[in-house]
Amino acid sequence: DEQVRAVMKDMLDACADITEALRTALVTVEGSANTFGDAQLSVDVIADNLMWEACKNSPVIREGASEEDPEVRDTDTDGEGEFTVCWDPLDGSSIVDNNWALGTMI
């Protein structure tokens, strides 16, 4: 299905943007926590913002939710999107300063 491919491409492009952003981001504690009580790092916020932007810019995504902000939110200004996307923008971010593996879960 063409629209499923579009969602996948939009999300993979966002993952590439997150990778690039992490190469230059300074890892600091934001001083806030997500709804699950996890301390938010600067890289969590950067990755989450990039995912929200990708959803807002996608013509096929209607709404999204994140581990950082789990309330489902409308991202479709034109009203033509069909898909809901949920994600953990940076799973494993608490070990990012050790240079261990982490990733985005969609």
C-alpha cells in the first residue's frame, strides 16, 4: 500500500534526522520527567521534537503519541491523514553517554 510506504519513509527519514542531531547534541538533564517518571535528557527532547515535526509534515499521518508525551495528539492540519503513529523517540537514552546502542521505536 502506497500510504503505508509513505508512513514508513517519513518515519525512517525522521530516524535519520535524529541520528544526525545526536552527533552534535550535548547530553544534559532537562530537569523534567516524562509521564512514566523517567528523567528527560536533552537528546530525548531533541528526538521527540523531530518525530513530532515528521508527523506534522506527513500528509498521511493523522495523529501521534510519544513516550515523552503519551497523549494522542492531532498532527494533521489538512484532515487527510489516516494513520496514528506512536513512538519512543530514543529508547536507551540513559546509556547514551556510555556510547551504547540506542534507538527509536515506532
